[in-house]
Amino acid sequence: MKHGTKLRDRIAAPGTTPLVGVYDMYSASVAAGHYDGMFVSGFGFAASYYGLPDIGFIAWPDMVAFVQRLRGAFPRHHLLVDIDDGYADPEVACHVVGSLERMGASGVVLEDQKRPRRCGHADGKQVLPLDEYLTKLEMVLRTRRDLVVVARTDATDEADIMERARRLAATDADVILVDGVRDVEGIRRIREVVVGKPLLFNQIAGGKSPRLSLSELTDLGVDVAIYSTPCLFAAHEAMEAALAELKRADGRLPSLDPARGVGVAASTKLLERNIARHHREGPETM
């Protein structure tokens, strides 16, 4: 079965499908032990690959190469990829979508922001005229073969949000995302106008949207939940703590508890799974 079809079937199943944000191969290796779906977050990729904020620095060949490495290590996981605005014009967006599908992506998220773009939970976002975005989206939809396409709006005005959500739901996009929804009532209103299409909700620590459980999202009619940065922010906190402790200890490494801590053996075992996945059938998680 093709990767897009597999993700589409997963989304159609009961409940809310979680996709966990990863930012490099190591974070993906950890996430693969807990979830069967990953989200390639633009925020995380810009931070890890370039050391820059999520304001439009990503070059599409870098993202395509990263997805190729991911699919090589995780042959059966769902991979949803954030492609921002398609990296500018519609022709580039179509080329990127075709490349990502050949590399094994399960789906892409295409937003309606205009440049300079921003993280979906940041202030100062601006959106393209709706017809201009719809033209780009329709070209991408004609280009894809099996790939899941998530149509995303970053509109902030209430009336514009509802109009765009309604218009996006009328296209052949597979899933609709309104990013930066501020409250539960907003989700309910969006669900009412997104008729006959799965709805995606994006959660990011410290972002504008409420923190909701999968069961709460299911009750609200949300079909997919992406978690953009749990690995990135957890790594940041852990590295800060570890390096502060190393400095306090005058450079002496802490003693390692083999049952709980991560050292050479545990790290190597984690990475060896990325080889073993190609030689066994069945679930990859845990």
C-alpha cells in the first residue's frame, strides 16, 4: 500500500491521529519508539538544520534530503511534511511535492502565508489573497498522485478564517488546518464550516492554541493532531540541565544508572533499530 493511502486510511479510522514533530534523525529515532506517525516540523527543521527561527529560511532541497533519510530509516511510519508556502511560487511547490512523494513522504502541509512568513503561532502573519492561494493549491493537488495534502490557512481575522476554511474544504485537499486557533469554541466553529473533510489541529508548547488531549480533540471532531516541537523543546531543556550540571561538577561526567540513564550502549541500541526495521515485518513502535 502506498504511503499516502496508508495515512489517509489511518486518518479515516475512529479517534484523533497523533503525529509527533521531529527535527533530526535522532529525535525521529526516539519518537519512532512511541508513535507510528511523525510530523516534519518547519519550526524544528529551521532550528536544528540552520540554527535559525521559522521565518522562511528553509531551502527545499534540504527538506527533501531530510525526508529521504527519514524514509530510509522508518520504512513504515507515516511522514507528514511541513512545506511552508511551497517555497514561494506554484511551480516550485509542485516540484517539491513531486520530489517528496518520490522520496516516500506520506503527506504535505501547504499554507497560505505570504512572505516574510512566520511560525503559525507567532504574531505578524500575513496571508495571500485567497484566489492566489487556491491557484497554488489546485496546482499541487493536480501534481500529487497519492500524497495526502493538508490545506492550511494562517488567517487571523474571524470572518476571513471561516471563509477560507469553507473554501478550502470545497477543494480536493484531504485535510484542513486552521493554525493558531485560540480556544475550543474556535475549533467548534471551524468544524461546522469544514464539511465532509478531516480537520487537523496543531499544538505547540507556548503557542496560541489550548492544550487538549486526544480524547478531547476527538470529542470536538478533530481527526488529526500534530505536535510540532515536543522533541525539540525537551532536548533544549535536557541539554541546558546536563551542561549546567557538568559545569557545576568541574567537568566530571555524572555517574550513569544503566537502568535509567542514556549512555553509549542505550544510544547505540536505539540507532541499531533503524537498521533492523528493514529486516522485520509488523509494528515498528516500542
